[in-house]
Amino acid sequence: MSQIHPSAIIEDGAEIGQDCVIGPFCFVGAQVKLGDRVELKSHVVVTGDTTIGDDSVIFNFAVIGEIPQDLKFKGENTRLEIGKRNRIREHVTVNAGTEGGGGVTRIGDDCLLMAGAHVAHDVQIGNRVIMVNHSGAAGHCIIEDDVIVGGLSGLHQWVRVGRGAIIGALTMVPSDVIPYGLVQAPRGKLDGLNLVGLKRRGVPRADISALRAAFRELSEGDGTFMERAKRLGEGADSEYVQRIVDFVTGESDRSFLTPGK
């Protein structure tokens, strides 16, 4: 039932779902599994142990599932898992995982990776994430749900970006970003909250007010950033504030972008 252009190369062993469309000069490797209604436009390379979920579309000249750009990689069998309804635009590159990083790179559902974006080995991306043109996530990064990474921005390896945060264009992000944070400036600065995103998602006004108060406490309260976050957790009655507390007090390999830093 799938439409496969005669110039496409499908290696033996590849699993092609129902009603897929594979355009001219595409390459699909032997370990690839395409869900139903996946479309590869043209000149798309999908290789390695790669799974792509239903209704995803991959545009021209994207390279998906190639080996990591990591000199420690010695050819071990690692994977790439991409969820459903993703849009992966022209010249995007997404690498498989490494043995030292858990062995798998993951992208959730309903994401948009715009032209030239790069997702490195062992990155974990949630749902409804947007990576704008030529942005990049280095190895081992974690990007939670509903994050926007602006154009020509880069995330340092091991950085975590909390749910609902937004990274402005032309920004280098060297440290973790709290949920719902707004980061901008050439060397990323936590400059406030992603209020526009919160309002667009219909977050109740009471929760937005609680987040504003929490950000003021994180910015101006006594003690270290970690101590301020723990104090927020003692009286948090908003699930949104609690997400910030859990994020800051959770496990991390990096420091945090803090207000004014």
C-alpha cells in the first residue's frame, strides 16, 4: 500500500508501515522501522537502528540515525527513537545514541525541527518541542515538553531545559534552564518567565501569579539559588511552581542559569 519511488533504495530488513510515501533518491537502512503514513520527501537518509512513528514527515536532505559525532563511539549498536506526527525539515541531522550515554536518542511526539537543526547523541526531547532553524542540542541534553529553542541557538552538552521554557535566537545556553524560563542574550541569561507561552496554553491566572511570585523569590530571596528553590517547595500550592522546585532539586550535571546571571 506504500508509494515508493523507483529511485529510492530500501535495504532488506527495513520495515515500512502502511500508506508510507518514500520519495526519489531516499535511502532507508536495514534496521529502520517506519510507522504508518510516514513520508520521506526526497534525498532523505534514514539509517541505523531507527524507529519513526506514525504520520511523521521528513523533508529533503535530512539525515536521520547516523552514527554519533563522538570520538568515543566505537561502532556499538545504539538506537534512535522518534515519535508520532513530527515534522523534520530540510538538512536536519539527528544522531543515534552512544553506549556511555544510555544507548538511545529520543524525540517525542508533535515536534517541529526546522531547517538545519541538529540533535546530537543521547539527547532526550519531549513532546511539542520546536527547534528553530540551525539550532542545536549537544550530546546528552534533555529538552522537556513545550520548549522552543530559537534560531541559531545552541545547548551545551548535558544541559537540561525545563518544560515550557523558551530560548531566544542567537543564544548559547551553558547551564540548566528552569521550567517556564525565558532565556536570551548571546551568553544565555535567565531573563524572566515565558509568559506568552503560558497564556497561549491557557494556564490559569492564579498559577501565572504564583509563578511570578516564585521567580521573584528565586531572584531576590536570601541564601543560595538552591536554598531559595527548596523554600519555594515548602509552601508551593501551584503545580507549576512545584515543577520548578522538582527541576532545581533534581539530578543535574550542570549549574543553573539564575536570574541576573
